[in-house]
Amino acid sequence: MNSPVSENEKNVIRPIQYRDLEAIEQLTTGVTDADSNSCSTTFDRQLQQVKRWYWLFKFLSWFPNPYQYAFCVYVVGQIQQIRGLIKIAPFNRTRSTWRVERVLVDAETPQLKNIPVMSELGSGLLRHCFEAIWEARTWVLEVNIHHKSTLALYRQNGFQPLAQLTYWAIAPELLQELAKHEPDVPNLLPVSNADAQLLYQLDTVSMPPLVRQVFDRHIQDFKTGVLRSFLGNVQQWFNHTEVVSGYVFEPQRKAAIGYFKLRLCRDGSTSHEAELTVHPAYTFLYPELLAQMARVVQELPPQSLQLASADYQPEREEYLEQLGAERIEHTLLMSRSVWHKLREAKPLEGLQLSDVLQGLQPARTPIPSRMTWLKSLSKTPQVALKAETAHPVSTSPQALLKEKKLPSESSETRIRD
């Protein structure tokens, strides 16, 4: 599907093709050091993998599978030159929320009508994704707070701040100190598909309602299928990585109160990454779970451990500051909703008043309900009683005689007159 950008017919948006990989690689190398962050590093690493296994990714994108949207990229071209790209991916298993992972625009592209290149091409790429992905009701993204131009682009296209994220790096020396502590987690269990309900409840209670609504996660998001598990093991073998996860079970409440997931680099080329989720009522688990992760990391070449914290997790940020962890990046989590307008079956302009009145008529004759009949019966004696009290009737003999005499007297008076 091709679509023009703004008013310039030369700019065309289309899905990525194999011949675009070289141009995209040159485009990514032109990014300055000020704009480089963890997202760009991850994108460069994915680009190298796609260059080697492009036809495999292309084949997997043709039918539903866990890696169908592993490299979903749209490019904008101008006179057979790549001027920008956007990378998107589904955020949850139901694909109701999608994530904008990267928007990249060539700064050497000539401007159109004094409009900044980032605003013109970037907005066109975002609008194309909003229109092309019909199943997406919400879009989320993450942007570094120091990237003013990218932040302005997202705000211009309707994205609003959702949360602030801080990325931390724990040095290998600190990990060695943490490993000396014996973690007090007696109910630490490995993660399996049978624990998806517990992990879903923990994830739900650990975030604010607005973030929970945007993420829209379900129980199936915490399950791993056979095919996904197999492909994940193959990818770990090629990338020399390993994934270790576990959760803390509370037997009295029968709930998960802590969870961690480690992505370990076995060859020491990159840093280790960790995902940590702790129940807000059990913040004492932070040092225990970090000590457990530090013990796992000690078996591999020394590397720093990276993890994130949100502004709605003050206990985690306070503990990491006391520990001496280093802040390496500060990002802003943003979101926006998309509601696609559906076309009416009949145009409203040609709708007549008779059609409106006919549509308002009941489909069948209304039948009184049993409750209405009972209420009518209960009100009947009360109405009769009120009528009697309002107009009392005397049945005494004297009253009857007076009533009989009154007409005769009136007739006599009329004759005399």
C-alpha cells in the first residue's frame, strides 16, 4: 500500500523491501551522538539481523505467528531515495495497542513550504500507520526527554505524556557486593504457563489505572506458546543470550508478589537487561530480588545490569539511588488513542422525516406487565375510599325526607310566584 505524504506527490510511503536495507543502514549511521540512545542501538542490532535473515522474516510476515511483526517497517521515498522510516510493533497479544519503536528522517531532505522536514515526513509516516493498522485502538511510544524535535513531532500528532521512565545501570562491582547477601525469598519459583493468572494479577496491581488501560494486557500475554518458545531458543542460541525468570509466591494470599526476568549476554558483548515487577505492598523485596539476580549474573563475564523504573514507583528509585546505581537515560512514555470513522450505510443528507418517525415506532404492540396490573388493583380501593371521604352520603331517615320535600317545596313556591 502506497500513500503520498502531505502535498508532495514525490513522497511515497510503502513497506520495506530488500533493496532498501543499504539505504536504511546509511540513514541510521547519519544519526548524531546526541540523538543516539538505547532504542537506536537496538534498531541497529535488529537491522544487522534482518540483513542476514531477510527472506526468513519476509516469509514469517505472511501468516500469523509470534514473529509476524518482528520487523514491521514503512519507508518514505522521494525520487527513488529513502528519506525516512518508521518501525512499529504490536504491544500486546490482542494487538489492540501498538508501539512506535522508531521514527527516523533524513535531515538533508529539502523543506516544503518552510515546513520542517521532521514535521512533514514524520507526521506523514505516523498518519499512515494510524490509517493502515485498523486493529490498533491505542498507540504508545517512548522518547528521550532531550530529543526536542522528536518530542515536538509526537505532541503535534496527538501523543500525551503517560509516565516518566528512568533507566539505571548497576556496575559489576555493585553486583558483586549484592551477590554476597543471601536473598530471603523462600518461595521463589520458576515461571511457567500455569502461572500466567498470577503474573497477570501482579502486573495489574503494580501500575496505575490509566497505564493499565493503555497497555490492555490479558492473561495470554503472560503465556508462551510452543512455537514462540522454540523460535526464542533459536534466537538465543544465535545471539549468545539466555533468559532466566522467576517469581515470588505468597502462600497465604495465593498471589505473586514479585517477578523478575533476566536477559543475559553470555559472551560479554552487551550489558545484561532485567525486568522487575514488585507488588506495591511488598517493597522490601527489592534488595532480595536484586541480590538473587546478582547471584545469577556472577556466573557470566562481568557486565553491568540495566533496568528501568517509572515515576509511579518511588520506592524502587529511592532504593537504586541509595545503592549507587547510575542513571543512563530518562525517557517519556506517551500514548494516544485512535478511533477510525466508519461510513454510514445511508447518507444523512437524504434521510427524510418519515424514515426517522418510522424508525422510532415500536416493533410490536406494547403489552402491560404484571407489575402494572397489580399496581392498578392496589390503587382502586384507595381511590374509592378517597371519593367517599370527599363526598359523604347520609342515609338517615330525616335526610331522606328532606330530600323528598325539597322538590315539592320548590314547585309550590314556583306556583305561588
